[in-house]
Amino acid sequence: MTHHPFFHIGLALNATAHEGSAGDTPAHWQRAILDADAAGVDFVTLDDRAGRHSSSGQSPLDAILLAARVGPLTRRIGILPGVVVPLNEPFHISTAIATLDYVTNGRAGVVPVVPDAATAAAIHALAGASLAGFPAPRREPLYADADDALQAVRLLWDSWEDDAIIRDAASGRFVDREKLHYIDFEGAAWSIRGPSIVPRPPQGQPPIAVTIRNGEDIAWAARHADIAFVPISDDKDADADLRVRLLRAREQAHPLRLFADLTFTLDAHAEESRWERDADGAYYAGTPDTLAADIVDLKARGYDGVRVHPRHLARDLAAIDLAVLPRLRDAGLLPANSDRPDASLRTRLGLPPALNRYLDASTQGARQS
């Protein structure tokens, strides 16, 4: 596993943040993202309501639309909205994320979601199950359709060469048609001719991150993802086994980054950290000191970063910004100066440059030098 000089920290805004009715306003989530941006968090992920069908404390807004609203207001933070890939048009996913990459100057990504068995039928009905070619609400067809969708999305991002735009008003030529590529992708129930209607994103390929829940997610992440979010619980043996399975599953040529996924709440008066459970699952409870120490331990266990899920957004996010991040900088996990507004998300996370599959490597190497 490749290690990078610095650890990375991300923030998940989702249904584990219990805020009541205040969570229904766009300004509520916008303020949290801007605060995290100012504090030096590397990226934020946004749950899409359709991914869980519905849940209290979760933004009622479409995650991509929320990202599009907030993205231009941010300076350095990466933004990865969630999207239920089997139930959305791959063409629309690709253009939405490419557009987000432009308005954030190369800081977009995406968290594709396959609905779990408990919510698949409800999401299926919500999205329009009567449409022709709609995937069946069963695990195998949903994952198969998601596989097709992500392949098509990546192809569409590459369908414009980087120098395809001419903008020569004198000659009336604005695009070099020879540098646009038909992807001609055939899925099981749909096809896309292409090319995209949005030029190639600034990052070439915005990072794709998959949240691991089961064996299908492991195989899916190994095939498509740049980042895998690996759940952390009170069972260290199970956590270690899951991480080993991920390392074995990933393709050797595919640089998959592993991020610990940690749901937490902070208790300033706790004498020691502890694990608790409720209807949403297991979560970590402790002080800023114990949380920072446990994050340092996650780095020692070989993780490239951590994504934290604050259960009480107003209280826990402030503690992350003001107490936990400074402790991690003191421990050498994070850079002392996090003000790098010009860095793309791929660069920040240590991902290699994304080469365009329609060009040979020697040509692209010459262009980048």
C-alpha cells in the first residue's frame, strides 16, 4: 500500500447528524461546509436523500444540487455528493459532476451508491419503477447496472480531449470535432453514444469514492473506485479482516486509497472513550483528545485518511475544527499550513494524474511536461 506524507481528513454530512428541523434548510448545510472549508478539512461528502429513501436529520435536498449551490462559495475543500447510480442517468451524472468540477476549480468527486436490500424497493418506486429499462430492485441487477453506469461515466469524462476547445471567433471554429470521441457504450438495458456535452473536467477524472458495506461493495470498489471508505467499529478483528479483503480484492494497477469511516460524538466530560449503539448503529464517544489519539492510531494501522460522521453537527463539527484538527497537526498527521486553494482534489489526496484513455500515454506525457 502506498503511503503519502500526510494523512487526510474528510467530513460526512448525512443522516447520522441529529439536528431536528434546522437540518431542513440549505443554509444549515452550507454553513457546515464553509466552516469545514475554513478549518482545513480535505473534503466533504453529502448523502443524497434517495440513498436512504428518507431519514430525519438529513438534508432533504438532492446532494448534487446542494453541492452545486455551495461549491462556488468554497476555497479549498473537495466536495463529493452521493448519487444512487442504478437509478440515475449516467449521462446526467457525468455532466453534473464535470460541471461541479469546473465551478470548484478541480475539487469535485462523487460517492456512487447502490441501495441496500432494505431500501431498494422504496427507492425503486420513488424514482419511477414503471420506466422501461429500469433495473429490478434486487441486489444483482442493481450492482450490474451500477457497474455499467460507472464505466459510462468515466468514458464520458474522457470523451473530450483537453485541447478540444479552440474558441477561434475569426474562423468561426470553437471546437475541434476530431478531438471529441463517441463512447458507443452498450449497457444491459441502455446505451450511450456520446460524446459528453461538457468538456473534460479540470481533474480529467474526478475521484470516485465507495462506502463499503458488504462483499459486493468490496468488489465494486476494487473495479471502479479511487477511495474506499472502510467502516470502523468496536470490533477490531472484523475491521482488520475487512481491510485485508479490500487489499486482496483491489487490482494491483489500480491505486485504491483506504479511508477509515468513523461515526462519532464528542463528550468533553468523558473519562475515557467508549463505543455505544442505537438505531443508526455503532458510534464512538470520547473527548477531542481521545478522538485525535484514535485517529493517529488509524494512520499507524495503514489507513490513508479518515472520514468522520458527526452525530451532533453544531457541537461536534465545532470541536473537530477547533480542537481535533489542531491536535492532528501537532502530531504531524496534517500539514501545518492547509491553505492551498489551487490544489485539485486528486492532487491533495495523492492520486496520480488522470490520463485520457483516448490518447496514448506518450502523447499525454509530452503535453503535461
